[in-house]
Amino acid sequence: MQSAHLREHNLSTLLTALAAASTVDSPTSRAGLAKLTRLTKPTVSKLIEELVGAGLVEEGAPISAGAGRPMVPLTPARGTLLAIGLEIAADHISCLGIDLTGAELARRTTYHRVAEGTAEDALALAAQLVHEVRAEAGDLPTVGVVVAVPGRIAPDDGRVLSAPNLDWTEVPLVSRLLAHPELEGLAVRAQNDNRLSVLTEIDHRPGESFIYLRGSTGIGGAVVLDGALMTGAHGWAGEFGHTVIEPGGAKCRCGRRGCLEAYVSYHALRERAGLDDDVLIEDLVEALSRTSDRTEVIGMIGRSLGLAIANALNVLDLTTVVLSGYLAPIADELEPVIRGTVERHALAAEAGPVRIERSDDYADPALHGAARAALQPVFSAPGAWILGRRSTRARSDGSRA
């Protein structure tokens, strides 16, 4: 490995280890990082000085540990940079700014039925929210923006290929956002909302393998193998919502028939029960239970999910399923129904019990996941980010001279 690549690799290793290990009750030191990363103490000291000087790591007051030199605690620096997550959902657009520690610096939400307007209407609102978040966060360097969208995204240019719940097809999301002056010069990426939502779950389950299913306006999901998100050839691995559970069945918003989403998404359940569109997703099951027998509601949702899960388990050979979104609060009720269906249809049941668990994610997992993803380039290549910031400052100083 060339020295420049080795340096970048070691900087990334240190910053990532520091973020994972640092807590208020158990601070990490240079010596602690050397043990965690297996880098030499001189290498750790040299690179930490660089990270401190760049404003990515901060030193706390020395802590006496008895005999010997006091320990200098290290943590990711607070309030020195800004990463922005955007979420464009069916009924709202949200923007969140966080710093290197993940602490919230600013947040904005506007309620807007995206499918009732044009894509440009929604993107103009999104650009305005980015402007407001940056203004509230202060004059901080912005790492980038990641946009969470409930649909399939082209990995090469950030086009939204299809987002049925937004009524979007072939929308050049990234290029249109970059055309707004509020985002000029920023790095902007778009990703599927469920693949961003699962990032918070991965943090809680390091190194684990599981299927992730999220009930929202649609039904989305993701596959996690050994702690890493599976993307697939086109970037949409884990689209469980469009698994066919009844050939020729109910029409889905994607235009096909018999998809899981056509039975257990928010839109499908609400419309079938004749509920008003002001029913909140988190209140959906309670509202359904007022119009139908709750056992029947849970049974229908559980059996539909069970068929999709059984097929996925047969293909992927996994044994853990995590339920998120509106499915999480009713996971205990769904579990026996799903399990019964899985045991009838999945080979995995022959090898032992399948674990069906609930997610303990944030209230807005896609938004937090988007902000977390926007932050990732700093952890992956801190040296490159530092160099980029130096070049930007140099150009700025030259233009003022």
C-alpha cells in the first residue's frame, strides 16, 4: 500500500474507532486507540494531532488515573462541520443537520402532499429547508447532502426511476436540486429511504445479518449481511414491498398486481378500510381496529408479511427479521401469525426458530440515516476531506485578496 493510501486508511481507522468507542462514561485516549486499532503509539499520536488540528477530533481535560501520566480523553469534535439529511416523503419534506458526533444542529419540516404537485415544487421546498438548516447551524463547512426517497434510485446519477407514492418517474433529482442556488457547490446524493433507515438498526446490531422490513406509506426493506448493507446490481436489493404474494391479485401503485405493498402498506390498508387520509401512520392499526376486528386486521397483515418473509428466507438463508415503522409497535401481535406462515413455507424453520424482532429506531429513521450517510465521507476519507477544505479556503482567500 502506498504511503498516501496507508495514511488515509489509518486516519479513517482512527476516526471510525474513536466514534465507535467514545462515550461520556468511558472516554478514549491515544493509548486506547492504539490498542483498538493495533497501530503503533507514535503513528496514533501523529495522526491524532492532524485530526485535532483539522477540527475533527477534540481533546478533553486530562484525567488522572493514579500513578503515571494523566489520560487525555479524545472525542469526535462537536459543532465543527455540518452533514445534512433530506427526506422527501408522501406527505412531508424534512431536513436535518448534524455534526460529526451525530448531534442535531438544526431541523426543519414542511407538510406537503408531494404527489399533488410537481417534482419541482417539492425540490424547491427541499432546497429552502436546506438553506434554513445551514443558516441555523451557523457558518460551518458542509460535508454534503443525502436525500432519502421512497423509490428506486439510479446509482450513477441520482435519478428517481420510480417512486409510486410520490407519483414520480424518471425525475433527475440530484441535478435538479443542484440547480438551486441554496445547494450550489454541495455534494448531493440520493438513496432509497429504507436503505437509509436501516443504518440506525445496523448501529444497534453490529456485525449481524438480518432482513429489515419497514411499514410506511409503502412497504420497504433491506438485507444486511454481517453488518453490511446489501445493495445489489442496481442498488435496490431488499424491495420486499414488490414481492408478489398473490399472482394477479390487488393492483399495486407500481402498476403490477399482487405485490405485498398492495395489501399491507399504509395507503392500501387505509383505502381498503375507507379511512380518511388524515389518519397518521402511527395510528393506522388503532384506526383499522375501530372498523374491523383487531384479530382479523393483525392476521391479514401477518399472513401477508409471512409469505414475503418466507420467500426471502428461502433465498437468503437468514434467521432474523426486524420489523420497523408502523409494524414495530405491533410486532408482538404479528409474531405468532408471521411465525406460523413462515413455518409452513420457509426452509429456515427446519434449521431452528426464526427470530422476529422489533426495531428500536428513531422516530424518523430515514431522515437520521440520510444525515448519517452524508457524514460518512469524512469517516471514510478524512484526509481527502481535510485537503478539500484547505483547497476551498485557499480559493476563498485568493478571491478576497
